[in-house]
Amino acid sequence: MVVLGAGIGGWLLATSKSVPTPNIVGQSKAAAKASLSDVGLSLVVTEEQFSEEIPLDLIISSDPAPGEGVREGGAVGVILSKGPERYVIPDVKGLSATDAAAAITSANLAIGSTTEVFDDQVPAGAVASTSPKIGSEVKPGTSVDIAVSKGPKPVAIPQVVGKKTQVATSAITDLGLLVTTKEKYSEKIAEGVVIAIRPAAGTISPSGTAVELVVSKGPPPVAVPSLIDLPKNKAISVLKGLGLKPKVLEAAATPLNRVYSQDPPAGTMIPKGSSVIIRII
């Protein structure tokens, strides 16, 4: 009986029909199914693997291999590509170097070098950036360098006293400093020119520090006095005493030698150094 059973099994194997396995490597799952169906075979996905050569969702290999015989009506096992194995560099900005290292290694990546950089936005001791950049997709085991913030870069406040406001502001902001302005009347410094700076020029300050510019508004305003009916010389003396410039208009004959009109009128506020017209009769 044993001999008989073995003889029947061998006969069945010898007489079962087989077909060569089509070459479906590199095809999509749908295309491979169609190719196998054409010769009476079916497809079974046995595994999915990462591949640097075979794009996502295409077939890496088949079992049986292309050209090998497979029983008619049988199934062909395939390994399907998951595409290249890539990992995203995690967002570690603002973390401590220790926590950043843990996040990077947890993402199947490696820690590279650590450097220190000045950064106006990130507190000292926290990660400011990575190389490759955060969010980049890289191969497993890629080395990621981290830059740790030393805080804002210290800079020397420039000397801008005597410069026009716009020029002074540019000189300061170009260094990463902030600018605030305060206006003040000055009889000696022209309007729009910097009178003083706080902190003082030469002071070493972190970038991002606010620097106050005290800017001249020019001479203070003066109220024009009432000059009507004053003697000419008295009116001139009063105007000069207030820092105003008298402009005298008089006819050939001025028998009274007194002011009969003025421009601007009394009470008008004008800058020191302005002219006031007086007419003499």
C-alpha cells in the first residue's frame, strides 16, 4: 500500500501542469495581478519592505522568481515596496540639548556635532537650529548637528549724537538693536538731530536692547508780545529779549516813532529766532 501511495503521488506531481512565472518585478500591484491572471495565476502579498531602488507600491520580487514554474492555477507571492526608508527630523527648536538628542535618536537618527550660536529669539541653552533642517526627510541613521543658543549677540551701542534721526536709527537697527525716540526743544541743536542717546554710546548690550534717542524739536515756541503803541526802540528791545528778530518797516517820516501794527499778532506762538514785523508811525 505504501508503495502504491507513493507511486500515485509521484504520478500526480509528474502529470500536474505548470506555467512559467511572468516577470512582474517593478510592476504595480494591479498590473501584476493582471499579468498573472492572464496565465491563470493569482497574486499574494507576503511582505512589504523599504527599497532605495523600487518606488513605493511597486513589486520588489516574486516567489517563484520570474521564469520558474508554478502550478497552473496557483499563487505567486510578492514583496511590495514601501519606497525609500526616510525619517523626518523632529522639531527640537527651543528644547534643551539633552531633550533634543533624545527626540532625534527616537526618530531613528543619530546625534552629530553640537555648536553654540548667538540667537535673538531662542533663550540661551536651548536648541536654535539643526542641520539638516527641521522637517527634512533623511535616511535612517543620518547624523543631525544641533546649534545651541548663546542668547542675543552683545553689541556696542554706536555714537549717533549730532546725526539726523533717520541716519541714527539705521545705524542702531542695523546692529539688531531697537529704537525709541523722545523729542526735546533745543536752542542750539537743529530740529531732527539727535541730542543724546541712552544707554550711552559704547555700552555693550544684547541685541534686541531698546535704545532711546533724544531728538531736537528745534527752538522752543515763544508767544509774540503786544507791541502796539510801544516806542520803536522799546519794541525792538522786547523782541530781542525773547529771542525774536524784529523787522522794522517805517516811512520816511515817523513823527510818533511808535508801533502802529505788528505781524504776527500778539499771542501767536512762533519758534525762537523767528522774525516779527513792526510798522512804525
